[in-house]
Amino acid sequence: MDRYSQPFCVEKKWNQVLEWNFTEPNIKWFSGAQLNITENCLDRHLPERAHVPALIWEPNNPHESFRSLSYQNLFEQVCRFANVLKNNGVKKGDRVCIYMGMIPELSIAALACARIGAIHSIIFGGFSARSISDRVQDAHAEFIITCDGAYRGAKDIPLKKTVDEAIQNLAFVKKVFVYQRTNSPVFMQKGRDVWWSEELKKADAICPAETMNAEDILFILYTSGSTGKPKGVVHTCAGYMVWTHYTFVNVFQYQIGQTYFCTADIGWITGHSYIVYGPLSAGATSLMFEGIPTYPDAGRFWDIVAKHQVHILYTAPTAIRSLMAHGLDFVKDKNLSSLQVLGSVGEPINEEAWHWLYKNIGKEKCPIVDTWWQTETGGIMISNLAGITPQKPSYATLPLPGVQLCLVDENGNEIKEAHVSGNLCIKFPWPGMIRTTYNDHERCRQTYFSTYKNAYFTGDGCLRDEQGFYRITGRVDDVLNVSGHRIGTAEVENAINACKGIIESAVVGYPHEIKGQGIYAYVVCEENHETTELQKNIHASVSEMIGAIAKPDKIQWVKNLPKTRSGKIMRRILRKIAENELSNLGDTSTLLDPAVVDDIIKTKI
């Protein structure tokens, strides 16, 4: 059976394939169609694939047994937990926040929400209580699904405790479902908190799928923006399903029977699209991993590949660079002969990491798909097709069929020549694209559709070579890309400025040999403050308000920040200083005080 043999389950066919404009914006795919995405990820595979593994779960501790869930087993568990949700008052259209470790129950929880038409909003397990609270409030999520704790490397993460802190003043939260993973003691509030295991005993294993309209919301995923407030990216049922399926089977050239391993966390869009919905819609065997690539040592990925005979490995440049730094001793004795395709995601992969991956992991036999896409695009937009189209180190190469890219200059004029750089835009809709930002459509319009007329602006700069291949050169807005995760500069600055003794700050990205981009903070503090103590306070504040992932890698104490006469901080100059491009700072004569730049250079870290 090939990967295209089973048509999607659709209760009602569409009336119109596409209606759109990029002015409002207003995008509708498959209007009039009715379906449920879980029927296409689960039910339709049961006649031929009931006993085939749908999910293989590898735990954080290599000495703990792995779990394999067949399509039949996953279907039954999703239905049973969907009934748990219904029994506790969750209904179609309700928002459910999910804050869990990387365990199969995270996938089950998301699919159970989709089964009954509830809107899931998954929150990465490394976010702080403040970040959780912001998201729960914005979505007005009355239901939360979490674990007592999670394992990640050598750390035990107290998830339930963090949730309790996040919602302590949110009286609208009705239920908190708690799965026991670490068996650590937790507080359970009577009438609000319920145990997953106890509720399952009361639930039936049959749950009919809720009929959903094509443009009904499937999930909200919060992403950082150029303001301090995270924005809820909205994806809808039909278009997202079509796009994740189409991109998964074509980019990876997936064939039934292959084991596919995506190393991402389901708390990010990559895990949504390429651990859960894309692979399951294609009847694939999707492997998910609870831990980190360097625990208990830097051979863990390769042990997993050998143990489960992985055919396709999709991972991040940050992970590759981290493993490169540990040397080849952790690779040389591993059996990687099952590998057929390698993939890169989250950020541009540098040439050194590309060649290391190609030579030492792929043994110069496995094509590497270098994928570019975003939370807002729902799925892959630019990539070579594994073994079908050419690959080029550090280039995502060509847009997928149907994707209409363009490069524009700062005035919005399209640049059509080869071997040019510009701002990357998309001028025609695709099924998986963002529809709105939750409860704030104007923010969606302003962020993505107002910069250039009749185009979706990605926020990325891009180079197009003489072959027409595209290479992403980095963000051009105030968003950082740290280890493949987008973090708004304003969010970090707000957390820094909240510290006593801090006057103001400016945050930029700089090249980091492991993370790709690190966080460089320029901070102005009050006189006579002890900077070592302030640095500790900054790290604590950022960890509390956002999460440890956003802690600055470098903090430079400065007397002033370079500003225009209107008071705008010139981050372009600060970015150049952080990148050591001191001979290319551009015109500083427009600054209120050009001497500030010289002072910053003299005290640079």
C-alpha cells in the first residue's frame, strides 16, 4: 500500500476550494466541507493498519521500557480520554490548555480535544508560571491538562506546581486533569483537580467524532512577537490537515512501513505538525522522545536510531551542533544503517553542521531536507524533496509546489533577479496558513499583512542564488531565534526592566556556536548597584516571566543606549556591535548622542 492510497474521510464535500484576500486578511479553504481531523489520523487507518505502531515512545531514562501504541490502541485511548473531557464538562469550542512533558498522553490529550471539537492550546513544558498564566488568560481556557511532573535529562520538572502558581488567581479555571508521570507529591484542589487515571475508569472507549466545519479552529499556539504579549496563532481543521499531510509525505518521501523520528517537542509547532498530525494522517509510525540528545550521554539519539531502526530523522541544527561539540566517539560504534533521510528544522543550518550530519550520520548516502517554515505557516514551505530534488548545504532550496514566494525591497518592490537579497514574502495563500491571532484579528493584519501590500510578510531576510535556491539569512524584525525557538525581544526586555535597579535595556541576537542565535542584553542600571547581583536578578526575572530558555547569554552594562532624537533605540547598531561587525555600523550621525556608540564598543564583552 503506498502513501496515497487512502482518501481523506470527509463527511461533507466543500462548496468552494478557496476564498481569500490579504487586505483584511480573510482566508478560507474548503468552505462548506465537514470533517474531523482525528478520523483521518486514526479511524481511517484501522481497517488495514490497526495493529501497526502509530506512536513509539522512548523515555528519558534509557533503562525504562519504551512504549508502542498501535493505531487501534491509540484510537481507543483517544476516545476514552475524549469521554473523560466530555464527562467533566468540556464541549465543542472550549479552550483547553495542555502543559505536559513529552509522553504519549500529550498526543492523546491533543487528539482527544480535536475529537470532541475542543480547541487545544499546548504550552511548552519549559515555560514559567507567568507565561502559562498569560496564555490561559488570553485563551480564557477553563480546562487545563498537566502532569505531576516531567523528566528532562537529569532534571525533574514540577509541572503541576507551576500550573498551580499560574492559575492561583484565575477563578474561571474549572478543571485541571493531572496525569501521574513522576509520582511526586502534588497539591490537588478539591472540586477542581482530578486524576487522569481515576477519570479513565469512568469513561467509555467509544467516542464518535464531532462534526467540524473546515474553518473551525483546531488549535491555538502562542508565539513570541515584537511586543511583550504572546500572540495566539490560530489554525483551522481542514486546511491544516491537508497541508501537514501533503508536506510530510512529499518532503520526506515517506513510505508506509518506515519509522520516522522527529526530535522536537510537541509544545512547539514542529511537534504539532510532524510528530502528531502530519505523520498520523499518513498512517506513519511516529517516534517521540521524552529526553534530550545529551542524556545520559551524547550518543542517545544514535542509540534510539539503532534500537528502533529509524529510517527518517528530523532534528534541529542546535542539536546537531551540540552533538558535534562532543566529538565522534559517541557516534563511531553506533549502527545507523537504517537511516534513509535526514531533516533539519527550526533555523537555518550552517554549512559545517550540514556536512557533519551528511558525513557522520548519513554516511554520505542520506539526503538532507533543509526545511523552512513557521508557526504561522502550519507546515513546511521551502525544502528540497528527499532524493528527488537537489540539495545545497545551508540552503532550503526551492518552495514546495503551490507556494508562491517573492523577495521585496524595503519599499515593497518585488526583486525578480537572481543572486539577490530581500525580505521574504508569500503572495498567494496555502491551506495551512494562519487565519487570525486569537481574539485580536487586527494584530494579525498588522503583523503579517500590513508591511507589504497583497503579501504575507514572514519577518525573515532571504538570499536567492543564481539557481533560484533560497537561503534564509535571519529575522529582520524584533524577534530572536534561539535554538529554533522564537522569542520576542520586547518580552525579554520587559522581564529585565522589571528588576529593581534597572533603568532600561535593549536585547538583540548574536551568532552562537551551539544555539545558532544567542541573546545579548545591553543594560543600563542605576549608579552604585552591584552588577553581579543584578545579573542574578535578571536571570531569575527572565526565568520567572518567560522561562529559562530566554535567559540572556551575555549582559553588557552600559551608561546609555544609542537612540534617535525621537527616542527610538537603534537596535541595528547594537546588533552589529554584538556581532563584532564594528567596521559596518552605518551612519550614526542621526543619533541623539553618537558618542554613546563609542562607549559601548569600549566596554564590549
